[in-house]
Amino acid sequence: MTLIIPSRLWEYLIAATLIILAPGPSVLFTIARAISWGRATAVATVLGNALGMFTISVLVAVGLGPVLQRYHAVYIGVQWVGALYLVYLGIDAIRHSKEHAESMTDLSGGKPSVAKTIRQGYLVGVLNPKSMVFFAAILPQFTDHAKGHLTSQLLLLGAIFCIICFFSDGTWGIVAGTIRNWLSSDARRLERLRVSGGVVMVGLGIITFVNSLLNS
């Protein structure tokens, strides 16, 4: 498979980093594990999560790449849908920040094994709506349509996303595990964390929608 380096790679790295840093389902799940069971469990969770997201990126690249390359209208349409859904996810995160914060300090079920933690992290990653939207609708706008080989470009960008996610979420987990007592002592801190993530997702959704209109 031909390796094509998209010309907007640096822009992509910035957008990917912003959406990964925004506390979404994977980050919140990692922080919850760190608060409950410590840093080692959090890192194992992140590993499973990254593998789950890479699975989604491969499926999207293989299934969506040829379609996007052939039909420009679909290429633009998925960006609109993804941008609007990203705004919806951000608003939903803000509205339900209190419930999400309360669930993050639940210690029921006992400490899971490493294998079980990786499996659970994988399920969170493969079912993460933020990742699905990013891979299917936002990722394509950073490809070079004229260069072709969109499947190859999507695979490359998806792999980069998962690598950044592993190190970023891993940092979240290590830090949260280190200050676990401070984080869990006040639910409002966790609420503010969730709200900030929602705001970032709304902002990225709006920017993505505007860019897709300008490029359509």
C-alpha cells in the first residue's frame, strides 16, 4: 500500500491533540479507574482503549476510504454530520456533567485484573462515539483528495491519532492516580473537568462545520 503524507499533517496533529485532550468517554473512564484503583490500572485501561480505537480507525479507513475518494458529495456530507454530532456530544457532556462525575467515584465490583482492565478499555475505545465521529467525519478533511490513496491516508492518520491518545490518556491516568484523593474529595472538580471537555468538543464541531462549508 502506497504511503501518502497529507500536506495538512501539522493541522491534523493540532486538531487531534485538542480532541484527545478534551475529557470525553475514554479520558473519564481512565480517570475513574485511576481514582478507584491507581496508576497501573489506569495505564492498562489506556492500552486497551488505544487498541479499541485503532480497530475503529482501520474499519473506517477500509470501508469509508474508497467511498470518499469516489464521491465528493459524501466526502463533504460526512464532515457536516460529524461536526453537528460533535456539537451534540459536547452539549450532552455539559448537561450531564454532574451524573458523570458521580459515576467516576464508584468503587463497586472490586479491583479488576490487568487482562480484564485491558478488555474493558478496549470496549470503551471501540464504542467511543467521539472516536467514531472523528475517524469517520473529521479525519477525512485532513486528507489530500487529489493525491488519491485515501484509504492509506486514513490508516496513517488513524494510527497517529491512537498513538497520541495512548500517551495523552496515559498521562491523564498517571496524574489522576497520583492525586486520586484530591480529585475524589470534591465532585465539583470532576464536573468542571467534564464541562471543559464538552466546551472543547462544541468548539471543534463548529470549526469543522465552518471549514467544510468553505471547502465544499
